[in-house]
Amino acid sequence: MPVAIHVYIRDKGAAETDPISVEHVFYGRDEADAETKRTAHLAGCENFAKAEADKRVEDRVETIPDHMVPTWALVTADDEGEEDDEEVIEVEGHEVDDEPEEEEEK
């Protein structure tokens, strides 16, 4: 069942009763998938990591219906970085040049 992990972050120096200043939402096909995305973001976001270390972060896991998961959120780590196959469209009267252009020497 798809999951959304809501991560609420308070400003530095804010009390637990102060309002939330930032929310991140990590979607996944299941909780493990969403947690993988949360962990990846945590590793690459200095502000998020600092808030986590300062214990200014609260998480809430929510099971959501399939139709509420954004399609872009279903990309997995295996899918990222893969290049799409390019389709070559030939136009009459124009040559298709598959070779990369070389720079001219001066």
C-alpha cells in the first residue's frame, strides 16, 4: 500500500509547541520505499540533517490510496539516472548526423 512520510521541521530555537516552519513529504510504493527517499534526502540536505540532529523533526507515516500518489514520486533509485531511448526522426531532405561534432583547432 502506498505511503506518504510527512516530515515536519521547526526553526532552530523553536519550542515543541511552536508552529512548524517546513514540511517535506516523501511518497513511496510502501513505507520502505518512502523511507529510502527520506534517507537519501537527509544525506544530501544540510538543513534537514541539522534539524534531525537537533531533534527538531517530527515524522508521521500515512497510508494513502494509489490514486493519491504523484506519478513522479514512484521513481525508484533504480530508475534515476537512466537515459531515455532517443527516437530519431528523419525529415526528407535532411541528413541525420549521429556523430558528435568535433571542435576545430585554431
